[in-house]
Amino acid sequence: MSTVSIQGMSIEEKLEMMELIWDDLCRNDAMQSPDWHSDVLASREKKVVSCEEEPMDWAAAKKEIRAKTQ
């Protein structure tokens, strides 16, 4: 698939293609998370358990990310 054919796709078609790619990646057992990833997750869980941080729902997280990048 070329850049030109991607540019010609509708947003709905692009999202559908992304979903297909993610589904395929999720079925790939050979893909491993890097070692540092488990360290980051453990650190974040520790902060939540010790009440240093509170979980944030995805909608609030997206809003915060958008505010920081605009």
C-alpha cells in the first residue's frame, strides 16, 4: 500500500485498517514487551496502591494530553 492510496482512504476506512492491524498484532505471540515496560507498570501500580497517584479514566487522559500538545 502506498502513501497515495492511504491518502485516498476515508477516515472510516483508515480506522478500519488500523483496527485490522491491531487485531493482527494482538494475535502475534512472538511480540514481547521490552523489559523496561514491566518496571514502569510496577512503579505506577506502586504509586496507585500507596495513594501517591490516582487512576485516570481514558477520556480525562486524552483531554489532558490534548491540552499539553496544543
